[in-house]
Amino acid sequence: MTLNDFLEAVAEKLVGLWSDRHVFVNEIPKDSDGNFFVGMIEASQEKKLDRRRRRTVQFEVLYFLASKDNMKFNEWAETMFDEFESLSVREKTEVVDGVETDVRRTIRLTNISARKDDDQRAFQFLFDADFYFVITPEVIPTMYYLDQNNTIRSEVIT
């Protein structure tokens, strides 16, 4: 699961909610009113026990105003709060019987907030995604040539 997988999951969810709007992830084009921008604000990773890690990623969704109607902001914020409690993110791709399928993981979102910018040109929706994962261990060579003999040793302790 990469940071780009998160951005794609957010974009998919936004397009599912508002199919008539575009979602930008690289740069904001001119005349983007009525469309979205998805960006990562901050990411951190913390080492836990052994190979376990905790990653926290903060995202923002900007909705560029088509109008400065306060009721539209309230409606948009309610929809975002309702729909962005969790996020289904692609974790990996598996091949089963020659067919590739995506394995998805549901991530609970925290620190959710919505606000208008100072110039009232965009609505901003912020949230954090916290998740734990385990790093795959290095491949250890197997012990093919270990000689074994099935004898029992007994020793007398004096």
C-alpha cells in the first residue's frame, strides 16, 4: 500500500460521489471551479516492535467554489463527513487462477475537519489515515544440507 494508492482511493471515492467533476492530483489548472484537488500534506512512519510499523498520513481535499453559497458548503461538508469515515485502499494485487484481483484494505480515517479558506475560493476537507503494517522479512536460505541422524544420545551426569 503506497501513498499513491491512498490518493487514488480518495479520487475514486470523490468521482463516485460527484461523477460530473474532475479530480486533480498534480497541479491545479486554471478555471478549475467546481472541481477537486487531492493532496498529501504530511506523512510520518514510526517503528514499533520488531518489523511492525505505524504510518500516519494527512490528506487534504480542496473543492474549488463554483459559487460562494454558504448552504452549498454545508451540504458539501455533510456529504464529506458521511462518506469519509473510512477509505478502501488497494493493498496489493494477487493472481488467482490466472486472474488478477486487487486486495483492498479498509482504513478508518481520523481528525476529520472541513473549513473554508480565507478568500472563500475553496472548501478544504482534512483527514488523517493511520494504519499498521509488517515489513516482509528478508529471505533466509533454507537448510537443505543439514545432516540429521536419528540417534538418541544419553549422558550420565556425575
